[in-house]
Amino acid sequence: MKRKTLRFFDKFHFFSLGTCFLCSLMLVSCSGEHGNWTAAQQEDRYIYGVWQSATAKKAEQLMLEVSENIKRSSGMDGESSETDQILQTTVSPEFLLPSNGELLGWVQSRAPSTYHGKTLYRDRATSPDLYYAYGFERQAEVEYETPRFGSKPLILLEIFDMGTPENAFGIYNFHTYPQMKFEWVGAKALLSGGYLRFSKGKYFVQIEGYEFATGIREGMIALAKAIAAQIKDLPPEPQMLTLLPTDKKIHGSTKLFRSNWALRQIYSTLPVNVPQLTGTAFGVSALYKNKTDSINWMDAQIVFIVRFPDTATAEAAYTHYRDAVYALMKGTTGFEKRTDGAILINEPSVSIEPK
């Protein structure tokens, strides 16, 4: 098979530069102090916080907005809205592969193949870890060719059944980055580095062009539109994203994650201690401008929100998280335990380079 090795840490994903640091903060007005502030607090079944804020005041403003959003959404974003959505399209991904005659000039160059369970990519030098981290269930793939370009495999189409719309949306957003180029195919598709990617319903679709040419790019878009038309679900937008602040959010920086492994792939310089995601925990994050007129991603602060199945689980996770922070910071100059249960730390400044 002529397939190129999948690079889910490709050069266009250098946004995943690890822009975080250590623990947390809460609502404290230290607006005159500049540094590298991190913050966290627990409320109901959520742990939320800010990493890499220039001032405590900026972190405070973001934390307040998240807190208000959580209060407003109470009872509106339960598990049923995220994990029990009614799917309109539930067929196995192999039945969504466009067959010969559906696309003008493009035909399958070989019979489709499938993976399921723990068999994904066992026959090639491609890591499946990212897909497993987002709930992978089944994949179907096939290559396409056209006489116009010499009847050789030129496009690889992969369709992944990720189990839920939020899992599919999460792995799609793993690849997105600020100032990216989109193509509307029935959902918002990302065109980057020879790949076209989008999610719709519980499916994540990845199309790779083996060569750069206008005709191949047009074929990739035609494939994407044909697949999206078969998936009757609306383009995904998990309700938990509405808990993130909107002001100064950097477009294209939103991320979703279900594991600490995935979180550390998104941000490579996370703090030593972060909330531990277990079971059905689900997190979202985004970059925010530290300076109003700044467009430098390196100067961004990060807001994260993690939702646990219930308040008791969130409280236990936060207590474990906070105790680990206290243990690490014991004896540090200026560090004090807060009576409101929040964590406030001014991290040492660290130079971050793109991956």
C-alpha cells in the first residue's frame, strides 16, 4: 500500500506547544504583579483554571466568567447532552466510503479494509494511541485513483467511528490551530499539510492527498462532501464549550480531551500536577490573549475546564490535585494555602519553543 505514514504531530500542529505550567489560582486581586500565574478551583462537578496568565487579575477575570457560566448552565449540560445524543447516522464506516461511479473520474484503486477494537494500525508503522485516547471503535479506509493522473493511488480516505459526536469532534479539534484554513463540506473541514479533516456525528474523517495538485485537492473535497451528505447528524458543537469565556479567545485554539495523555499531547509543558482525568471525566480548553492587541500564540494564557460525573468525584479529584500542589510548593517563598480552597501560584518564567 502506497499510504504515507500518518503524522498526527505534523508541523501544522505546533500550536500544541505546551503552553502550561504548574498548578492553580482563584479570585485574588494582585493586579499590580506580573508573572506567570496559574489558577484552579472546584465548583459542583467541575474543576477549572487558568495556566500562564500574565497577571493574577487577568486570571481572576477568566475564572469569574467560567464560574458564572457554570452557574447559568446548571442542569443544562448533563451527561445526556454530551454522551447520550440521539445519532441520526449509525452505519459502520465502510458503508460511507463512496463507491465507483459516485465521484466523477475517481475510482477505488483497491478493495476497502477495516480495523476495529485494538487492531488499529497493527500492520503499519503508525501509532494508534491518539485514536484510542478519543474512544476509537472502528475504521474503514480505501485509496482512490483517476486516469487523469495516471491511474495510481493518489488519495487515501479514512473514516473513523469514534463512538460519540464529542469524541469525533475532540480528535478533529486536536488537529486545529489558530488562523487555519477551512473548507465547508457539510461540516467545517480543515485543510492542512496535504490532509483534509472534519467530524460529523460520531465520525471523524481524514483524507490524505499523496501529491500536491489542484485536481487532487478538488478530489479530496468532492470525497468529503459525498461522505458528509450521507451523515444526517448536525455538525457537532458540544454544549460544554459554552462554559469557556468568549472574550479574547483565540479562534481555532479550542481543544477537547478525555485523558491526561491527550492533554499532554496538546500542551507539552504542562505543570507537574494537573487534575487527573479518570472514567468519564471530560475536559475542554482554549487559548486567550494575555495582551489585547497580541496575536502571538506564545503569549497566550490557557483556560481549562474538566467535568466529572458528579460533585463527589470532582471534590475528591480536586483534593488530590490540591494536596499534590501543596506538597510540591511546601517551603516556597510567598506560597500560602488559601482559605477559600483555591490555589494561586506565580510560576517561574520559562521560554517555550514550538515543537
